[in-house]
Amino acid sequence: MGRIKIVVDGYKCERCTHEWMPRSKKKLNPIICPSCKSPYWDIPKKKKRKMTSKAEK
């Protein structure tokens, strides 16, 4: 039996890097990540900025 490569579209959480395939063929985006339950799964986390005090100026 020959081997073939199958490509399937899926989703990746920008928060926890979990990857999954949709259960149905519908084109709707998921509401939450199934792993971390974040509703912001498609928005990357913002990096923390360093605190600067006004007294140093």
C-alpha cells in the first residue's frame, strides 16, 4: 500500500500553542481554545513593558 500526504486546515491557539482540527466542515471560527479555554485564542499575548519611573527624569 502506498503512502500519501493529506493536508487538513486546522487552528492554533496563540496563547498556549495548542493545535486542533475542527470537528465539522463549517467555516465558523471556534469560540474558545479547547485546551486553555481562552476566548482570545486567535490574538497573540502582549509582551510586558518595563516600568519606568518619572522620578528618574
